[in-house]
Amino acid sequence: MDLEDTPSGGASAHAPDIVSARQLLGEYIAACNHRPPDAFLNHLGGQVRKLLDEGIAPAHLRAALERHRAKGLSPSVLPSLVHEVMNAASPATPAAHRAWTNPTDVVAAYGDEL
């Protein structure tokens, strides 16, 4: 093996972006005007840890934590906020109004009911 060869096994690949519950909680605290009580932070940290262990993306958690901080809710509602963030309907443009028209194939549309 030459010294200039790239090792096999992806050793030159970038490490995955690993985010810890402690890091997310630190970001949460930094965004607060005043530090929340320890009991609140311990409960919130436990929720964050559970959600990370479940495989929830850090981006979804950050968005949910921002909503949580803005609303001043109980730590126990964090999973609901994550669900809200992950499954929020994207603002779709409303469909243009289309006037009703008779079907071109009446038998296919209504069968023998007419």
C-alpha cells in the first residue's frame, strides 16, 4: 500500500453530525431570558434524550424546542410538539376553482342508476 492511497472503509469520510441532549438543552437555555428551574430542565432533558434515542432528527427537535420555549409549556408536551413539527401540513396553494361538469362517460360515472 502506498502512503498516498486512501484507506478503505471510509476513513476519509466526514463523521456524522451527532447532537446530544445536553447540547440541545444548552441551546434551549441560551435562548431563554432567564434560566429555567433545575427540575424543569431535568424533565425537559429526559424528554429530549428519549426522543433522540428514538431516532428523531435534531432539526425536528430544535424546531420543537423553539416552539416549546416560545409557548412556555410543560416538558411533557415536547413529544407532541415534535409530532406537530414533523407532520405539519405544508402551506399548499389552494386549488383553483373548477366548475362542475357532466361526466363524458355517464355509464362509467353512474352505472345504470340514471
